[in-house]
Amino acid sequence: MNLANWARYGLAATLATAAGGVLFYKRQPHANRDAAPARSARHVRRFGDYRVTGATVSIRATADQIIDCWQNDATLWPQLEYLPFPEGNQDDLLLPPAELRAMASVPMRIRIVTRREGELIAWRSEGEGQADMHGRLRLSDNGSKGIAVEVIMAVRPPHFASALKTEAMMAEALELGLLRDLRRMKMLIEAGEIATAKMRPDAA
Amino acid sequence: MRAATFQGKGTIDVRHMPDPKIVNPRDAIIEVTSTAICGSDLHLYDGVIPGVEKDDILGHEFMGRVLDVGRDSTLTIGQRVVVPFTIFCGHCFQCSEQRYSACDNSCPVEEQEVAEKAFGYPLAGMFGYSHLTGGYAGGQAEYVRIPYSDVLPLVVPDDIPDDRLLFLSDILPTGWMAALNAEIEPGDTIAVWGCGPVGLFTILSAFQQKAGRVIAIDGVPGRLAMAESLGAEPVNFHETDILDALKQMTGGVGPDAVIDAVGMEAHGFSIDNIADKIKQTVGMGQDRAHVLRQAIMACRKGGRVSVPGVYGGKADLFPLGAMMQKGLQLRTGQTHVRRYTDELLDMIERDVIDPSFLISHRLPLDDAAKGYRNFRDHQDEWIKVVMQP
Ligand SMILES: NC(=O)c1ccc[n+]([C@@H]2O[C@H](COP(=O)([O-])OP(=O)(O)OC[C@H]3O[C@@H](n4cnc5c(N)ncnc54)[C@H](O)[C@@H]3O)[C@@H](O)[C@H]2O)c1
Ligand SMILES: [Zn+2]
Ligand SMILES: [Zn+2]
């Protein structure tokens, strides 16, 4: 499968099968041997037309608790920058948080395309004239450190990357933002609240 | 409220700041009854730790009374508490192993990136200690917001005065952990560089942990005298070649463990230290690692190196070969304060130790600027400054 086909047939499907990236790398007979092929966004900055970024944290909780927080904790949602979150009671639709929305020059409708209980949720944007985005949240056991939670997102310029930001700047902002979002979720789940140095609730 | 604020390198000013309020469910607000100036504060004062901003409230050694509590706090109003300077959540992987100063969750996410770039991973939060550690307002103030108040503060009995309890917030556990990190075997000879508050508590802790001898190194006679009064053998680095002296004093073997309780602002006119000082002054992220170099050289083969002294940047001429070839072990870190406070409070209650001997000066908070200046410039007399808001 070449890159153009791969993009056409749906990035979400590839992202959904964690093996996708691995296969892609294993096909290259002389590629660097690497135990983290395509897992870290840093290794794959670009897939065809897409920019791919991601972030990982470990959270001391069960996979169910983690999904439950992302899906149901309304204190989390307003704090998110880039990680899409479930929209009200519409099970398979996700909302882009403000920063992600601002990064795209056209609207986004995001739908969950794959769900593997306690393991994986993958989504993609849909519809003509919508900004093109794919992503996944994957959970895996990390021993005494808890559950490793990884988010990977692939977005396609030009609808992502405004005139003000270069593509590279956008990818960097996205990667950093996703990491912040995962860390907020980790704080909320482990510590019950999101850390702040504010001295008053009304402080800037 | 009034608070000691950073206004630029070498300038501390007590200003009116907004009173803190409960922000998160686990918060408490305390009214500060005593607060101290630490050697670590001098690194901020001297501008050698980055990430301090104008109007930041300093101070990480403080205690007080509970004034207000959030929904999930377990404290009650009026309780007396000592607050550890390393802020921790109590639930992450690091906290589960009592490495509180490595807590994953206590530094606000927006503040994590600078430290992550500098050190590979973000740091835990600390009170009043730059934005690298969260930008939390510190305790040299009338009131402080305390996060995670169900796990962080140590509730203390009403009948022990502040003077004997205050140092549980930092330097007493820091000295204790410095000695633990030296893995002292009964009868060992331990060399401690620096007879500031941290060094003095390290000496006291080393004896508690069954050291046979402690050799104390400093250049300030008043501080060396205090070390001697704790039972240490004083050596003045202005008058003596340290390496030679330590060899002689240990029958040619060297100390079993060496402890650097000086950190990144070592004094001395050696060539390495002068070069470091120039680089530190022009902002090259250079630490003055003169003491650490000397300690590593002086340590016996197969010995231990413990570093409570604070470093924040990089060190040239680090004697890596000496570390490796002699098979030394190095342990360091910001103190996991709360891990040791129950045990130390118990020792204070039983009169095994009385940390208040350290206090040389008491000032009202309004005189904070004077306290900082003298604590840095007149170390012979100004051993430890305690302020009352
Ligand atoms: N690890 C932690 O959690 C922690 C906590 C508190 C303090 N600290 C650090 O511990 C260190 C000491 O703190 P303090 O409050 O005692 O500071 P301090 O500034 O009062 O004391 C430092 C002492 O080191 C002496 N000194 C300087 N150069 C020396 C040399 N070349 N050889 C021997 N002695 C020398 C000084 O004369 C002084 O007495 C600082 O770096 C401080 O930041 C670390
Ligand atoms: Zn301190
Ligand atoms: Zn923690």
C-alpha cells in the first residue's frame, strides 16, 4: 500500500490497528531497527500529506477509570486544549476543544470509528468541507506505573495550520498540547484535581 | 497580605499582595506564624536559579495555623501545621514509593515544560522556588495556599514552640536524608562540606545514624565552631589543603562517605572555582561545582557521595574518572521531606534533638530584605534567620 492509497483508504483504520505503523516500518528492509517504530510522533513527523504527533503518560488507574474520566468528567473538558472529548450523550461523536478548533480553518465533525474495550478508541473527522483529522487513544499495561495512555493525532494541512503558523509550529503546538491534556487527565484521575499555582479562583 | 517578593537579582521587597483563597478541593489556607530564609533562597536572591519572576513570593520554610479548608481537606480550622517545601499529590507512582520530591502531579502543566527541556522530565512543585517548580507562592508571607492539604502538612502538637518545629519544613529532613544517602555504617568517618544550616543538621544526623567521626569543612569560623559543638572535627578550607588534611586525618584511607552541603555557590580561590564563577556570572548555566569535585577526589575507594547541595545547571571538569575508577556511589535530590517528618517529630518530642539551637536572628517579616542581605554577607554571625509575619 503506498502512502497515497493509505491516506485515501482512511488513516483512522491504520491508526486503529496499532500494527499499522509497525508493518509500515517492517516493510523497509534496511530501516533503523527501533523498538518504538511509529509509536512516538517524533519518529514520524509526516505520513503522506498528514502531520502526525502524539504524547504518552502513565496513569495509576484501571483502563475503565481512565476512559470514564475522559468520557464523563465535565471538570476535565474545559481544561483540554487539543484532545477531542465526547459530546454530550451522543455516543460516537467527539468535540474538538477550543485550541484544536482554532487550529483548523474549517469546521470539524469527529466520529469514533473503532472502539476496543479497555484498549483503544480511534476517531476521524468526516464530511466534505470539513478539516481532516484522525486520532486514537490507546491504553496498555505499564506494570507498577499504571496504564500507559497514548494519543496520536494526524492532521492534514492546509485546513490545519493557519496563515499565522507554519506547519512545523502547528505540529509542535499540537504535540505539546496533547501532552498537557494527558497530564491534566492524569492529575484529575490520580490526585482528584488539576494542579494550579493560582492563589485565588479568580486569578488570571 | 504582606509578603516578601523578588524584585530582581539581589532585591527583596515586602509588598502588599492579594490574600490567597481556596482554589482546589484539597486546598487549605494557613496563617503563617514562623518562616525562615534558606541557603536555597540565596541561590534565587543571587539570580543563579532561572525562572524567578518579578513579584514572585519567596519562602519555602514555614509553619502556621489552618485558617480555611477546601472540600476534601482533612485539616480542621485552627490546627497547627508545618508545611514540607516539596509539594506532592500522594497518589502518583513516585508518591506511592515516597519519592515525594519527584511527584508527577504537583507542578502545574503549564509550568512543566522548561524543567522538562532542562532536565529531561518535569519537576515536582515547591513553594516559592521559581517557575521551574510550579511558580507556587511561598511562605515568607502572612498567608499561604497549601495544595493537597490532606497529605502534605504535618499536624504538630500545641505545646511545642515554633522554634523547635519550623525546620521540619526543610533543613532538618534535608540533613537527615543527606546522612541516609551516605549509607553510614556504625563507626564510619564522614566528611561534610558546608557548615550552614543544612551542613549542621547533616552532622547532627550523621551522629544519630551512628557515624564514628564527622569531619566538617567550611571557611567561616563561627560556623565551624558550631560544627565542633556538635562533635565534629572542624577544618578551615582557607587555611588547609582539604585533600591532604582528609588523608592525614583518616590514616591515608579517606572518608567512607563525603557529603556536599554547599551546592552551586561554592566559595574559594581555586582556579576551577574562579573559572566557574565567571561563567555563572555571565549566565552560561554553569554551576560552581568546586566542592563536589573536591569531595569526589577526597572520598575513599568504594565510598559514597551524598549531595544535598543544590545544583541547577551544568558542571565543567566533573571528575567522572575518579567516580568510576574508585567505584563511588552518588546519591542526591531535593528532599522527600514528608517521608522523614514523623520520625523527626518524634525525636523532637522525646528531646533527642532540639533544632532551635540554629536560630541566630529573629526579624519581623517586614525586615526580610535585611535578613537576606545579612544571611548572605555576614555568614559568621547570621546562621539562620527566622521571621514572624
Ligand atoms: N536538597 C535539598 O532538598 C536542599 C534543601 C535545603 C537546602 N539545600 C541546599 O543545601 C546547601 C546548603 O544550604 P544552607 O542553608 O546550609 O546554605 P548556606 O549558604 O547557609 O551554607 C553554605 C555553607 O557552605 C560554606 N562553603 C562555601 N564554599 C565552601 C567550600 N569551598 N568548602 C566548604 N564549605 C564551603 C559556606 O561558608 C556556608 O557556611 C544549599 O545549596 C542549599 O540550596 C538543599
Ligand atoms: Zn530550604
Ligand atoms: Zn504524586
